[in-house]
Amino acid sequence: MRRILPTVLDTKHESILSQERSVAKAVTSAVIESKSLTVWEIMIPLIFLHNFLRYRGPERYSP
């Protein structure tokens, strides 16, 4: 059962967790290149779905 006021360990845990999440986001954004959406992908959702499945990985979907 959690207390109403956070303890020192709770605040340290939250601080460490937020730091780890920011490092993980920085690493993944450096490793994974994001592709911007085109007008056609917005207007025709099937093209977006096809490209999403294609960039997701060859082991899960092959066109």
C-alpha cells in the first residue's frame, strides 16, 4: 500500500526512471530513422498501411 506523501526512495525511483526513459528515447531516435508522411499516405490509408508493414520488418511482412 502506497503512502500519501512520497518517500525519498519513491522520488529517487521516479527520477532515475525518467532519466532512463530519456536516454532510451535518444538512443532509439538515433538508431531508427523516421520517415515523414506524404500527402498520398494521408489521403489513401491503404498506402500508409502498406508502407507501415513494409518498414516494420521483413520477418513479419513481405510484399
